[in-house]
Amino acid sequence: MQYRDYYAVLGLQRGALGDDVKRAYRKLAHKYHPDVSKERNAEAKFKELQEAYEVLRDPEKRAAYDQLGPGYRSGQQFRPPPDWEQRFHARGGSFSEGTGFSDFFSTLFGGSAAGAGAGAGAPSRPEADASVLEVSLEEAYAGTKRRVNVNDNGRARPLDVQIPPGVSDGQTLRVSGVGTRPAMLFRVRLRPHSIFSTQARDVLLELPVAPWEVGLGTKIAVPTLGGTVELTIPPGAQSGQKLRLRGRGLPGNPTGDQIVTIKLVTPAAESPKAREIYERMKRELQFDPRAHWR
């Protein structure tokens, strides 16, 4: 089994702050998302990014991973310490289920303590101990069915878990047991998305806009989980201003909204023509963004 340097995957140094981890992931996930990327091996790279982010965004997983030390190199042959499972649990960590990640991740964080997805021979877990079930944001929006393997007295049995539309991060699903297993609990964990995030049932999106789009006002085709919709940007809109697309969040009672936050992106004056335009704006607009200080 080969060691994976999750910091290197995201282009980060050890000790990077949580916000740095999030920004690095979103930037690279947008670049390599299989639906839009033209990069070679985009799907494999995107999956690698998801795995790295899953570890570094989680305080318990990251703290445990950091205990391995910086002495390993990507691709180096690796074997976890003999007491790894006990050390990870001692830090308050919980194992993940059904991630489809690498053998390295599965060995460290998808270990034999799991009752679902672990296969034959794994010790069972009490009903009150919910297994983690990862789903994409698109699956949470539309609903889906996930098949997992359940350990039933040493025998692996398949179990279909119905994931209803609008399921939220952290929600617990109760599923009838299989064989001699009683009913089981699964805790939903939403996978990080390349452009969306969530807050309860609301879906959040940061929308990059050009100065002339917010200055003059315009209409922009904005992605939502239910398809693209046209959003009106009012003249004079400001960076950080939030616009609401009602009913475009996760389904439920009530259905969530999509909250779009405007992010002003200013082009650099990299040519004489561009500098001329900025100089003209400076002269003719007579705009002072700090006038309210006086």
C-alpha cells in the first residue's frame, strides 16, 4: 500500500488553516470536476482531491493523519502503526463507510470497526452507533439508493439504503435490518462540492461577476441543483451582496432556497488599452470608495 500526501494533493503546506484547505479544494475541484474539465485523468484527480479534503477538513482525521509525521513521501510503501485503530478512536475519530477512496484511506479511516461496508469478519456495532453514509449533493437533492454490505454474524449481506430527496448533512436514517441484524442507523455526510455548499436546507453559491455586470446590471445564467436559472443582477450591486433564489435549495418542508453571494472580480490592467480604460474611469467617474470614512 502506498502513502498519500494529502497536503501535496491540495498544494498546501502542513499547518495550513481550515479556510486555506477549503479554498484550495474548491479551486482545484472546479478545475478537475469531470463534468466540466478537459484535463487528462480529470475524474481520477477529482476523486483524489475529494479524498484529501475529506481528511484535512475533519479535525479528528487530520489530527490522526498528522501523527504519522512528515517523514513519508507520496508513493512510498506504507504500513499503519500496530495500534493505529486504538489511537484513532482515542482521539474521538469515527470510521467512514462506502467512500470508494484509496486503500490508504480505507486502511486508516474506513477500518474494521465498521459494521456496514466492512465485509465479512468485521465485529458488529450496536444499533445506536450510526454508520456514516456519504452522498453527493446531487444525490441529496434528487434522492438515491445505496447498496452497502452488512456484517451478519460473520457473513456479508447486501442492504439497500433508500436516501430520500432533501436529506441533509448529519441526518440519521433508520433502515430495517437484514438477516439476524436489527434495524440499523446511518448518518448522512454530504461530500464537499466544487461550487456549492449548504446551510441547513439552503444551498450557497459564490457568483463571480465583472465590474460592468454589477455597475450596469445584467442577467446571468446561474447553476442550481435543479438546473440553470436566470438571475437578475441589479445595477449598483455590491461585492458580498446576497441574492435569493426561492425554492432552489434542498427539498423539504419547507424547501430551502439558493443563496447567491456576489463576488466582484476585477480584471488586471495588463495591456495599454486596459490601463487607458482604468485611467479614464478614474478621471470621469470621480468615485471615492472611502468617502463614508469622512
